[in-house]
Amino acid sequence: MDNSDLRESLSLIDLMEMFPDDETAKRWFVKSRWPDVIRCAYCEGERVNTQAKHPTMPYFCNDCRKYFSPKTNSVMHASKLGYRKWAIAIYLFTANVKGVSSIQLGRYIGVRQATAWHMGHKIRAAYNVAPEQMSGEVEVDETFVGGLEKNKHSKNRLRAGRGTVGKVPVIGLLERGTNQVITQVVPDTEGSTLRPIVYVNTTGDAVVYTDDAYVYRGLRRRGNSVRHSVGEYVKEIAPQVHINSIESFWSIFKRAYKGTFHKISPKHLQRYFDEFSGRHNARSSGAEMKMVKIVQGGVGKRLMYKDLVE
């Protein structure tokens, strides 16, 4: 952490002073979502009456004739939770490198665990994790997420003899120049699955570094690889050949998996990686700007509870 990070941090005391009540938090959401002019949450029109006579919808669009609020047509759509609780929750997600569990989030803001769980997935959906195609030096690696077979009940174990059996594969790309990362849960680690992902997310002149997994052989990109199979992790040439940066990202996620969440359903795994990728990609921003990006990224993204549990 450099001095600029320290200057742009936001302590809990700062947070409480920033959001002393729900009305103050509401004004912050308005300014974050519409920094220039309030637009209709439905049609984007600018002919908005900001003094509408409605108990929960303070704005009325004179174009589409609909009432709306800062929550409308966003991840907060129809939420009965106050703006202050949403602001604190967003802060906790952006400030905790290893995430925050639904149980802990519920305790922090005073809601049921099920409510906090739904709220957390909404915030994860608000992360913008679609950077442009990567160029320059790009590290590519895959990992596997899931519990150990030996820790399962005997009748539930998959006896295939491999350390990755029963786990979910994920591919990751990290651009060294910007330190941006892209992660994607995949059905398998075959070359026909992984290579197209590399092509889609990198420019033709990118230099790609991988390990010596057979699936990367014949990759249509300039690059090099390190032979992990024989204990080689860095080639001391210019530029250095390694995938240590993307492996560092994996280690942060897995520490969170074990220490914060303990168990993640494969159904929701991509959303958790979106959270960690989004937080990683925004780490150079100031504390409040990270929160603003969540608010803006959540526009147009509604996530119903039934969509999560069905």
C-alpha cells in the first residue's frame, strides 16, 4: 500500500460520519448514480419531476409517466432495506480483501442471514468485470475450487484418484501492465475449452505466459511457459517468464474460500469470482470511488431471490 492508498482510505468512523442517517445515504446514492443530472430509471429521459408526491418514489418521469427512486431498476430494486444499510454493506464488500460472509454481514447491519445472503449476491452482480481485451504480457492459468474428497462422507466421495476430482475448474488471465484480471468458471480444462477463452480475451499481439499444461500447446499467441512439472517457476530472461501474479490472485480467493465462506455452491461460484475480480481490478481507486462503481455497476441488474434458489 502506497501513501496515496492511505490518503484515499475510509475508516469506520469516517463511514459513520459520511452516512449518519438514511436521508444522507439516499442523497449519496442519488449523486453516485446520477453525477450530472437525474435521469429516468426506465427511459433515461431528463424531464424528471424531483418533487413527486409519492411516499417511496420521489421522482416522476414526464416522458414515460413513471415514478422511480434511486433504487429503481438496479440491484436494490424494490428493496425495503434503508439506504444507510446498503451503503454500509457496499463499503464492507469493497474494504474486505477476503470478502465478508452473509452471517457476518447480517450481524454488521442488523438483518437476517438470508437477507444478507441475497444482498451479498446483488452486490456481487454489480461488479463490472469485463475489461477490454488484454494486450502486452498476459499470464494465464487455471485452478480448481472445492473441498477435499477425504473430508466428505464416505458415500459421497468420488473415487477417481486425482486431487482435482469433484472440484470446479476456473481459468484466469492477468495483464501485467494494468494488473487487471479476468476469471471464468469452465466445465472442463480441455484445450478446446480454454484456448478459445484466451483468444477472445487477448489481442493478437499479446505475449502469453502459461505453465507447461498440455492444453496450452499450440496456442496461437506469442509467449513462453514455465515447467512446473520439473520444479521450474521462473525463467530469468527479459522479460521474466512466470505466472506468479495470477497464482497470487488464486491464493487470495482460496484463503477467503477456506476462512470466510467455508463452502461455495458451484451454481454461484462465478458470482464470487466476479466479486474478487472486480475488487482486484478496482484496487487502485479511492475507497469512495470503489463504492460509487458498485452503485453505477448495479444499474439495470435486478437479481431476484427466487433466481438464486431455483
